[in-house]
Amino acid sequence: MKTDAIEPTPRRPRAALDLGSACHVGRVRELNEDRFLLAPESGIFAVADGMGGHAAGEVASAAVVESLAGVAPAASAGDLLAELKARLTAANADIRAVGRARGAVVGTTVAILLIYEPHFACLWSGDSRIYRVRAGALVQISRDHTEIQSLMERGIITPEEAQTWPRRNVITRAIGVQARPELDLDHGLLEPGDLFILCSDGLTSHVEDGEILAAAAGPGAAADAQALCDALLALTLDRGAADNVTVVAVRYLGPAPRPPEGSHP
């Protein structure tokens, strides 16, 4: 896991991307507390899954997404990361104020992908996930911030026991819960064809990793990012969709062509 900051780099041409998204209230819930962001101009893509009930979760996830949506194109990868962290800190304070006013714990998970060609960075808090498909293999970049994940890593319970563990949905981190946002970070260099999938746990509670890979890169895989999101949503709905479900897909196609000399951006 890389946790160091991205080194500043000169401005590069905007990446060419294939984008898709799907967000649904599911088959059981009446309120959709998921929110997502596609902002290719600034290179920010995010999924947030609110918690708190009574519309407070919706407020929390919206606060994060709206804050990130205000980020302008940055002059360097380091500047983009710094601005994103500042926005999350401000959103964290706003959400905590909502919680104090309501006398309740209010928060939201968040999974964020930053693209600043040729770099990518992933940041997350909670159990919304970030996957990458590269060369036909699926890797979960994020690590769930959940009680059950901690128990499995410590060898206290097995993955099989985790399937029916009574506190399997308890998360250990969320934006708005602590005085300052607690985020993990991983980053690296993009390769043409890289496909990033961001999702709330409404997807992963019904769809296995192997099924995500099959939809993305197996025989009969979705033709583009939007078709992939539609297929994963349909599979979740077919299986009962007990929670809100959101999925965002970002495929990196390569650097965008440079404009001709003398032209204006």
C-alpha cells in the first residue's frame, strides 16, 4: 500500500476516458443515500454511501460529492490531491455539524479516483470499493474499513464465518464521524486500457469479484463503461438489491490528443 503523496508534475494533456455510471435505490429501501460524481474536467470520480438514516445519510453523501464537484482543474497532480483533501476536510466539518444538530452519528463512506495523466490515485474511507481491471485481472485497490475486515485480517474469523457474522455491516471509518477525515491512499501510473470500477456495498453484497471481472473482461463482456455499469446494476436488481446500489466505471484510453499549435483550449 502506497501512502506517500504524489509528486508534483507538469500539466499534461487531458486523458481520454470511457465513462459510465448507474445509481439505483434498490428493491427494498425507500430513500437513496448514495451519490456519485463524474468530473473528467478535474479528473475526479467518486462514490459516496451515506449513513445515519432519516435522510441524514443523503445529506452526508451529497455534502461530499458537492464539495468535490467544485474542484477546478489543477496545475499539477500534487495540487489536485491537496485540493481534494482540503475539500474533504471542509465536508467532514459540515457533516459533523449536521450530526450535532440532529443529535446523531451522521457520515458517509467515500471512494475516490483521481486521474491526472499519467498518474492515478485512489482514496477511500469506509466500505465503498475501488477495483482495477488490467490485462484481464481484477484487483481490489481499496481495503474495506469494516469491523469484519479487521477480524479476518487478525485471524479471529474465517471468510466463511464472515458471510453470516452479525456485525458484518459495521464500518470503522466514514467521513463526518471523526474530527478529521481518515482516508487511505494508493497511487500509480496509468496504462492504456486500465478500467477502474467504484461502487457502494449495495453492489458487492450481491455480486462476487469474479462476476465483476466476467462482466468487465470475460467472454461477452460489456462493450463500454456505461454498458458495464448497466449490466452490474441489472445483476444486483435481479438478486434483490437489498440496499442502494451505485457503480461508476472509468476506462483510461490513453492521453488525449494535443490541440494543434496556435489553437485555443
